[in-house]
Amino acid sequence: MDLPDSARALPDLARALRDFPRALWDVARADCARVINVLAMIGSCGSALESSGDLRMLRRP
């Protein structure tokens, strides 16, 4: 008995669905790491400006 093409694709679909949460988690973790790095850079720049007194230049008059 010959299976239709859509039925042959079911094992691949099942594997993709099984791996999807792991792949989604990997992307989310990488994105979170980038966001954390950017926030850390912003924080360190703000701290450097504040300690040097240049932060008042960024304030609106």
C-alpha cells in the first residue's frame, strides 16, 4: 500500500513539533542574553557619565 505524500511527511512533522519548544527556548535565551548585555552597557555608560559629571549634559534645560 502506497501512502500519500502528506502521510509520509507526518514523522518529519512530529519531529519538528517535538523540537520546536527547544528551538524556541534557544532563540529566547539568546535574545534575553542580548537584552541583558544591552541593559548592562546602558547601565555602565550611565554610571560612567554620572561619576564624571557629564550626565547633567543629557538633561533637558
